[in-house]
Amino acid sequence: MKTPASEHMKSASMPVLLTFVMVISSLAGCTAIVDDSNSNDEVFAVFNYTPSTNIRAGDIIAFDGSSSTPSNGVTYRWDFDGDGSIDETGRSPIWHYDLAGEKTIQLTVSDGSKSHSSSKTLTIVEATAQPPDAIIAQYADDEDCSNEDLDEDKYIVLWICEMDKSMTDRSITATTTVTLDASDSTAGDSSQYITEWNWDLDSSTDKDNDGDSTNDVDFSGEVVDWSNVVPGEYEVNLNLLNSAGMTDSALVKVYVNYAGQWSDFEIGGNTSGNAQTLDFDMNIVYDKDQGNTIRKAVGELTYPQIDDDCSTLPGATNCRAKLDIYAINEEDEEASNTTGKALDQRTEGDCDEDNNDCVHLPLSSYMFTDTESTYGDGEWVFQIRNEKVNDLQVESFIIRLHYR
């Protein structure tokens, strides 16, 4: 009997189908299955590796391409020796190098219709290489601006002291120089030496766009002077490289505080129905992202209780002096004042209570945060205000900015 044509075609297709199934099965362990639903997504190859530094010959390196896009339905092809051939597949392979040197790694991600590749260069050092030890000298000024001893055994803590400020300069613009000293660092072993001392002054900004915000090079050298530093809190990173190609890093906090004093001046009287004022400008920094946050700002006002010329002025029936401090933010919002401090309570600090009034206005760090109930940082003013008719003498006005 003659076999029907349909039966003949069916039996003839069986070997082809079987072969196709076998091919698909053989590929299942090598690459991810292409998901056509993702075919319109952007394809972008991204990878990292661990350890990321100080990789010795023979060390196992774990590669991770999981940050590539799309996250599913793509294949991963790795070239670990720069020869253009595929050495591994899969999202998270491991690899090692037997010889030291620079190695170029390329990851290619494909969704079946589109592909993207990215490359990185790794430095592999000798198996016997030792890392350096990065050490930053930590120190503090002997005293603050009130001649009080500073008890600091870590960080770098400095005070800018301007204790004889002129009334023609009622702004805080002073800076200082911070010495950064890495001379106690060691190279690793006696056969090695340090080849680079690099300082990154801003841990929050990746200036060279390499994905690491702590390794930018702002200064180079074993000991460097960082000049024109304004009051604030800073994080400084030291990155060392030794002759074996190994690295190490260290971090130090730098705190620059400030105190300025204006002495022996007068503030005019309220003869026109408006209080007389004197403004003292200061910049306040509170930035959580950059790790630069003030702890407190304090205005300290000392003035005689009875002004010498009070009795000679018309209408000056009450010679008891009263001056107040106001704090105003850069939006001209009044944040705080001392008006609620009674005359018999004006004895703050080291005050001659028989002759002077001493009133302080402290502003906590919370007031400088950027929320609806606070006032933010930026350009602030401490204002001395006189509501009295007569001119009043001021013995001293001090502004202190505490970052540590």
C-alpha cells in the first residue's frame, strides 16, 4: 500500500524536530533565554568586580553584571583576556589571573536583537606584593579662642580666632590653612616604597567620574598645605600607591571653628520710633550629604548696665540699659532673639554681674536644617538691637561657630 503524502511528510520531519530540541537543550546552561517582551528595552552592559583593588596573581575575582539592563532575558558574554573570544557566560562568573599585569575585561550584553559592550582595565600585582599602610596625622590647636585647652586625640580640630575685629568689618570671611601630613604612612615591606600620595578633599563628589567619590586628586604629596579653608566640617581621604602597585586609603575629619570679637563700640538710640540695629554677617553650613554640619552658632553680648551719658539725654528717664540679639536667616526670617531674657537673668558666661549685662543667643544645629519648621543654612545675621532712646555702649560682641 502506498503511504499517504501527509504521513510521509510527518515522519520525515521527526529527525529535524529532534535535532532542534537537542540543540536548544545543549544551550540551556550557557546563556539566558531571550525574552521577546524585553526586546524594546535599552540594552546596557554594566559590571563590577570583587575585590576591586589590590588584586594579586592567583586571587579569585567575582564579576557581577546584574546592574546591566534589562535585568532579564539577556545573555552575558565575558572576555577576560582581551583577545575578542568568549571566556565565560552568565551573569556572575569568577576568574583568576596567573600573571601580574594590566588586564582588559569586556562584558557584552545582548537581548537577541541589540547588544552593548563595556570594558574595564584591572591591575594584577605579584602574588607576594604587600599593601601600604595609609596614616594621616591627627592634631588640634592647643587652645580655643577663649584660651581653653583642647582635649582632642583624633580628627584635625582648628580654631580661627579674630578677637580684635573692627566695626568696619562686621562679616566673617577669615580662612585658615590645614596641614595634611601622611609622613607616618608605610610602604608595605622593606622592598617597596610609596610612589603616590593623593588627597581627595571632597568625599561627596566624583570629579573624575570613575564611580568612586573618594579617590579624586585635589593635592599630591606626602605633606601638603590646604589653604583658604573656611569654617566648616570636612572629610579628607588619603590614597596611597606603592611600588608594587598596591593601594591603601585613610579618612580624617577636619573641623574648622571660628570666634570673632568686636569690642568697645556704641549703638545709636531709638530717636525716630525705630529700633537702632547693627548687623553681623556669617555663613552657616549644614549639608548632610557632604558631611558638613555645624553644631551650634552663638552670639555673646556684654554691655554696661548703666551707660555713662544716659542722664544727659532729653527724655532718658530710665538709664537701665537693655540690648538684645536677634538671629535672622538669609530669607530675612527672624529665627530667635533674647528679648525674653529678664534683666536680672543677664549673667551668662564670665560676667561682671555688678556692672554689666551678659546675654547669649545660642542656635542649635537643628535650626539650620532644611525643613518646614526650621530655617536652613546659608547667609545668616546676628543683629544687635537697641530699643532705648539713648545711645548705648557695648563692651564686646562675640560670634562663635562650632563645627566640633
